[in-house]
Amino acid sequence: MKYINRILATVIAGVALTGCNDLDTEYLGYYVTEDQKADVLESNPEMALAGVTGIAATGNMYGSVYDDAHFDFGYPAIMLGLDMQGNDMLQPDVSYGVHFNYWYRYTSPTNTGIPTNMMWRIMYKMIFSSNAVLSTISSDTENETLQFYRAQALGFRAFCYWNLIQTYQFNYVGNESAAGVPIITEENQLEAATNGCARNTVQEVYDRILDDLNEAVTLSQASGLTAEQLMESKPKRLLNIDALYGLRARVYLTMHKYAEAANDARSAIQASTHTPLTIAQASVPGFNDISANNWMWGVAVAETDRVVTTGICNFPSMSCSFAYGYITVGAWKIGSRNMVEALPLTDVRRGWFLDENFESPILTDRQTAYLQSYGTSGSDTSIYPYLNVKFDSYQSILSQSTNASDIPLMRIEEMYYILAEGLAMSGNTTEALSVLTDFETKYRNPEFSTRATTPAEIQELVYSRRRVELWGEGLSYFDLQRLNKTIDRRNDNFPDAVTYVIPANDDIRIYVIPQRETTANKLISVDEANPAGVSPLPQK
């Protein structure tokens, strides 16, 4: 039994030994049977915690795809890259800003490009880690702790497929029969490793996502446990029932199943102990601490994590205006002028970005002086109007070189927007306006009012608020995709070199399956890997 426990510690930790392709894994069932695994876990359910936290850790690793590449710091890097593909985030044209140009400038939309390899390999690594946990916990377990941990693995796997299907194919509606991505589970991974795996259809991928989330919700309800009861350190790195409802609400929204999205968003709000930031709480830089009461789920970061000890190869280095890193040599992350100026001056979120005078009402005099010390014109490190001051540095230390800020994956505020949009688009405009008005006046803008009355007008209004509320949190590109919106950077503050117009159906809007995969996986040919887009020309 001690030997089996030692083997299981490896299995449950989610260690996948990669073989000939990215869908390959050496299954440790060679050494212990499924019954042996289940027996050990039933008597020692706490062993599964290592596997579940390992899934989360897989998405927050430095250099897991590209050795010593400063843009490769896990899923947070993907979040930043996706935001830079859209209309709302820009950076100056400086030499130290090259790392996210792959996304920002669409410079490598091919099967060897950085964005496609990052998304594919990080997501499938997390899927393999999830499958390793699922292979050890039976779906019919009656152990409450194991029910909770199985729900975690299902939730993480669904999240990964949700990311993949939105980047390797166009929107769900109208593309249900189009080629999606290969579905690899604990049940078929041996077959996939041996014989390859074809692309499943978009419909099949979404069915898999919903099957996983439905089971996860059921198991979490049956368990009755919370992450806080099972772990002391940053428990919101795991998915409580409210976050599982939130994930399913996102998926339904992506599928344009608006009534279902509204129902799940409402369930998330009702099940949650979290509340939105008040206007006072939103009137300071933040979004750096997983313990914040409005966070439902996040990436937990420790000072000892490799992404932190690199110094500059992490999310704050690239996006926090108060941190030390690539930001301090001019690679500032700036909001779209059109996005910011669409907000009324009475909206607290207007202060999340500097104004044209390089000031913000949410900053202290010391913070303002710190930023302005970089200069306001004429040098590579100068700051710019609309520079983001949304994200604070770790422990609120100016020029912080220990970039150990946590990173938000889901906040309760998003649920109110899904609820409002879902209600409006399923025909309940009166309640949608009530939800939206109550949220905005209480939490963001006491003088909020709107003339929107139709479902389309309410949806557009919600979109305009989501853009700024969730800025920098990796969701803006998915909104552009699901709403079939053009990427149009004209008449804004984007540099000329990246002032693109990219239609919603342009091939460059979806990724090409990596060459590494088509070379090794005999069931996906180069011809089946999506057409490579053409890097867009600047538009005046």
C-alpha cells in the first residue's frame, strides 16, 4: 500500500509525462489499477487536494511552453495577450514592448506563432492535470471531500475547453458543425496518445463543457463543502459553487443561450458570499489580492513562485503602472480613449485611467508624483493619457520589485452584467434595466441613467460597461468574438502602426492549430488546422 500511495501522489498531483504530441500522456494505470486508486482515495481523500491545487498551478508557471521567454508566465500571459488583440488595450511603440506584439500586432498568425502555441499547450497541460485527478475519483463517489475535488477537476477542464473553442473557431451560433478542438478526457487519452485524435465539432466541444459543468455543480451541491473548509491558504484558487455557476453562465452567454445564462448568473449571485466593490472601495487602485470580497476565483501567487522570482516575467511587470518591470521602461498598458471617454465623469471607473492631464481622482499625491516622474512627453519611458491605474502593485509599494500580486479570474460584478444581458436578450427588458440600474447607481455611478429600452440597446450598454469593468482581465476579446464585432482601432489613441480594422469573420481572428500538433497527430492534417490569417495592414 505504501508503494501505491507513492505512485498515486504522482498521479493525483497531475503530472503528465508528455509523449509524441501535445495530446499525449503516459497513463499511470500501468502501475496501479483504477480500483486501487479509488480505494486509497476513499480512505485518504485529502490526497486529492495536491492534484487539484496542481491543476491551478499548471496555469501559473514561467517558461512552461518557451524556455526563458519573458512573455511566457502561464494563463495570465494569455489573458494579457487576448486583451491586446482587441480594441481596448494599447501600449507605446517602444523597444521594450515587443513581448506582446505577437498578439497586439498580429505578427505571427501561423501554425508556429506564439499565441497559438501558448493557448494550445497551456490549456492542454491543464486538461491533462484535470484528467489525472478525474481518473482517480469515481463519478459515483459518496465521499463529500472527493465529490468536491472531482468537481474542481471538471470545472478546470471545462474552463480550458471554453478558452480553446473560442480561439480555434468562430462563435458558436452558426458554426455548430464546424471543426473545433480535440476532446481529450480521462477515458480516451490512451487512445489519443496512441492513434491521435481528430477535431471534434463546435457543438461536441460545448456539449462536453456543459456536461463537465453540470456534473461539477451537482457534485459541489452534494458535497456541501467549500474551498475555505478544505484549505487555509488562498482558497479562492479553487472553484466554489458560485464560481461554477459563474463559469456555466459564461458558457451559456457565449452560446447566446441568454435565459440559461441569466439563470446561472442569478444562482451565482444568490449562492455567493461576495459583494461588488463599493464606490469607495473602487476609488483606489486594487485588483491584486485574491482575498478581496468581490473575487470569486483567481490565480493565487506566492512570493516564492518562479514567475515572481524572475523579477520581470509576470503579470504586474507587464500591466501594473506602479510595479517595477517592463512597465517602468515604457511598455505601459493604456486604455482606449474611446472606451474611457464613453464613461460619464461621475463613473468611478473613469479614475481607473489617467486623464489628459496625467491625473486621476483615485490616486494619492504620492502616486501621481511617482507616475509623473517618468515624464509626460519626449522620452521612451514617458507616461500617457489614459494610462491604467486600475491594478495596484503588490502590497501597494511603489516601484514594487516583488511582483506577487494575485490575478482575478472571476469577480461577482461580472455576474450582474451577465444577468442584465441575459434578461434583456431573453425578452425581460424591464428586469434587465432594473438589475443594471441598481448595480450602476449603487456600485459605480450614482448618477447613472440610460435611454436604452430594446434588447439590442441594453446589450450594447452592458458591453460598454463590461469593457471598462473587466479591462485587463482577459475577457474583452471573447466579447468581441461572441458579439461578432469588428476590431476597429481608428479614430482612437492607438499608434498608427497598429491602427487596424479587422472584420468579425476574418481568418486572423482565430488561431491555427500548432504545427507541433499536426506533425505528431495523424488525425489532424495541416489542411484541417484552420487557414492562416494575413497580418492586417494599418488603416488610417
